[in-house]
Amino acid sequence: MPKFAANLSMLFTELPFLERFDAASAAGFRAVEVLFPYECPARDIQAALRRNQLELVLINTPPPNYTGGARGFAAIPGGQARFQYDFKRALRYAEALGAGLLHIMAGAAEGAEARETFIENLTWATEFAPKQRLTIEPINSVDMPGYFLDDFDLAAEILDVVAAPNLAMQFDTYHAYRITGDVEACWNAHADRVGHIQIGGIPDRHEPMGGEFDYPTFFRGLDARGYGGFVSAEYRPKGQTGTGLSWFRPRSV
């Protein structure tokens, strides 16, 4: 089985934030991700990770001023100075928490100038933080209208242009379904560029079982392919998180 992580921004939300680390560990997870952890002091998150022996897989950028604001701005023309300032802030947080991946959000933009801005900012970020692994994620335009990076082929083109060893694609099966209608074909086309996977039920983004996608076969395929990254559960539980974890089997090693 793949290495699974729990997205604590979406799972165990019936509990206060710091208690979700304990619940994830008790459920058998050995890794977690948090989309925007910035409103909680880093030392408190560090303590929650340590006491549960959890690995923090991923956080998102931008940091605190995201709340109620733009979903990133790495592709917004003219915002390069702002991007660099907030990337440095997010990077310090990632380093303090030992976050393996830092997801750079593109924001709402369109056109050739936005594409070039995104490439410029990604190139700068990969060079500024060569030891930090970074990701970009195609997000469907229904859930996030106007988001620049709403296409997997576009993401692949940008990755090829930037050509940085510390930048990879973040592959969310739910977004792949919404964008392309064919998760398996999308995965096969882009698997070589993927550094992180997120999963959710298709088509409803609940638990990853049943529905229109065969997750057990997908997981076996990841093992056969030798995928070494994490598969993070990023979905909206139908009820209490713990009652919907029958799809999940902790790794024995």
C-alpha cells in the first residue's frame, strides 16, 4: 500500500485543530498535511507532531493574509515583489515545521502574461530555496473559479519550462476528474511529473471508496510503479471522520 497522510484541514474537523494530530495518529496515520497552518503558533504544531511522531508532508503558500483573500498570487502580473515576500515567510514556516513540500498557489489570473509571471516566480522560488521541494497543483474552475492553473497539460508545460529538480506536480484525483473526466488517463499522462498525490471520492469528494473511481486498483498501480511519495486523504467526510476510514490501511513499515 502507498504511504498515506491525513489532510487535517479537511479531516477530523469535528475536533479543535491541535487535537486533530492526536486523532490522526490514533487512526493509524504516520503523516499529515495542513493547507494553511499559519494561524497556529509553529511551536504548538511542532509539539503536536512530536508527541504523535507524525511527519508533516505539505503546507500551502501564501501565508496569513490568505484568509479571506486571494487563493495565491504567483501568476498575477505585477505581484512579483509580494510573491517573493510571502514566499519567504511561508518558507520559514515550512522549515520550522519540517514540511516536506510547499505548494505554491497560482491565484486567479489568465492569459500569456499570467503564464510568464507564474514561470518567473516559480523559477525564482526554486533557485531561492533549492533544498525545499515545491509543488504546483491544477485546480478545477468549478470549485475555484478563475484559478489560473486549471489544466494538467498547462501545468506540465510550465514544469518543463522551469525544469527545476525541486519542483513537481501535485496530482489531486478529484480535480483530475473535474478537469478531464478521466482520472486514469490523466494520471498515466502525467505520472512522471508527480511528486504528491491527494485523493477524494469521485464525484462527490467524500470518502475515497465506491463512487466512479477504483481506488484499490489505483493504489496497487502506485505500488507496481514504485511511487515513493505520499497519498494524502483530502476529502469532506460524510460524517465523523473515524467512521469513514474503512478504505484506509496503515502501512506495517
